[in-house]
Amino acid sequence: MVIQDHFYQEIDTTLRDFECILKTLHRQNPEQRLAQPHHLDEISDILTEASRHRSDEFIDMLLKKRLDEKIFFSRNANVEIYHHFRYLPAYWHSHNFIEIACVIQGSCVNCIADQELVMEIGDICIIAPGTVHAISAFSDECMMLNFIIRTSTFEDTFFGVLSENDVLSDFFMRMLYQKHSKSYLMFRAGNDPEILNFIGYAWQEFWSNRQYKDRMLNSIINALFISILRNHGTDFVSPESRSRQEDENTILILKYIQEHYNTVTLSELASFFNYSERQIQRIIKAGTGMSFSQNIQKLKLRQTIRLMQNSDLSIAAISEELGYSAPENFRHIFKKYYGMTPAEYRSASPAAN
């Protein structure tokens, strides 16, 4: 379903009144170089002056170095979507929620620590909580939508949908939640109509008052994430990016494990990708935080859960299908991982009741 053209017709790309005010202040104060990142106290006078032209509390919300989800989220919604104000002074800030910056027209600069990420149409940057950054959108042509998602529900509600791609989701979540001040993932989707359509569909749904709006919005963003990984999973930038070739090799290795986890051995994997077993172990460990055998075990156990919930296969049959020669060994591994035996898990599962 193509909605891209309709989507762009619905968004008025002309400068809004408040953006005109910000643009005027930018032109009147060239010495302050508002397009360059500043500390908040350096541009508070500009924000205060701009606030005189608004009747809401938006500027008061911005006059904080750390933005809190209590201010930005309404009701019990998991997602809010904001149209980023062009000519808003770039200033260093962080927040305790996930931000997904999506450029749908023109370009802007996303500054994270000492890095300047030039974002163009189709670029999607997922910014982790606590990451200090500043967005500079000083062009009439730039159009950016900011999706913000509660941290408490991001992994379970959104990345949790990638259960079919456990190894890849582990890889991207590990990169996103690195324990430093510049954790982000930026995917370069370009003018991909599928990605732009999902962004437009989410925007339309967000501003609707239709029944099940929040649930639909969650589903649309799930689909957006899946499309990003499916179409552009190797075309990303992160703080820990090595060479593009090494990043692509890592993802290809993880995809291969995902697709052949029930039969692949470490020696076969190393031979297929022309690495030594030691080298490929290092790549897998660096990418997922787990060894080859731990990844295989996790994938098998996740498949066990799916089979128990969605089939009538016996525990013994499931054990055999997943390559466990000894049922007792399978039972021991499952209990160690989930804290109960497979039979106990199946009995406790809602699908079994």
C-alpha cells in the first residue's frame, strides 16, 4: 500500500509561525552561531525570547539539560511523535527515553559528542537514553520527525518483536546500550519507499483518533524496525563501527547462524567465511556478548518455546527436532535457563490453559 505521496501532501512543508520566529532570531543574532551546538545557558536568552511568542510550555520543557519522559508522554502511551522545529538553536541535551530521528526531506546535522552525523532523507538515528547530543536543522527544506519511545517498554514492545532474529537483535541492542555517553545507531535507508511509507503511516496514525490507536502505532513501528533491519541491516553507523567490510561480515555471520543454528558447527562456520575458529569466535563474542555455543543454545531454547506454545509436539519430539540426543541433557539445559523444566513451562503457559 503506497501512502508516501498522500503523506507528504498532509504535512505542510512551509515554515510554521514559531519556526519563522526562530529563523528571525537566528538572522538577528549571527554572532551567536545558533546552528552550532551550545550549552543551554549560552542560548537560554534566545529560547526565552522565542517563548514570548508561544502560549504553551514548550520552551519551558526545553530549558532543561536532561529531558524527562514524564513531560513528553501523554496518558500511558509508549510513543509520541514530534515534528522537529527548524531553526531551533542547537544545544547539548540528553533524555531518559529512546529518540528515533527520521529525516524525510532535506538534511540536518546530528552532533553526538565529537561526531557530526550529516543526516539526509531516509536516515534514521536511534539515540539511547543518556546520550548527549544536539540537532542542527537550519534549512527551510529540512523535515525531521522525532519518534520518542519510553525506555521501559522499548526492548520488550519493539525490539522484542524480532524474536525470529534473536542474534541480530542481540547485536543491535548491545551496540545501542553501550555504557558510554554516545550510544546510537544510524541506518541509512535512503529514498526507500517502504521505510518512508511506514514513517508516514505512523505519523498519520499518531494524529488520528481512531480506535486502538496506540496498539496500531506500536505495530507500525514494529514493522518499521523489521524493514530497517531487513532492507538496511548492514548499512549502519555506530560509535563502535570499525570498517564497513568488518561490520557487514559480522552481520552476515550472525544471519548465517540464525538460519542454520540447528545444524551448523563452529568449524563449518569458520570454513564457510574463511576464518579460523578462534577469529570467528572473537567476532561473534564482540558482536553479541556471547560465545558461538551460547548463541546456538539461546536460539534453540527460543525455538523450543515457540514449538511448545504453537504445536502439540511432545517434549521428547521437540528435544529430538532441535538436535538434543539425550532428553535429560535437554531438560537440564532448559531448567538452567528458564528456572523450570520444559513440562512445567508448558503447563504454566497461558496457551496451555
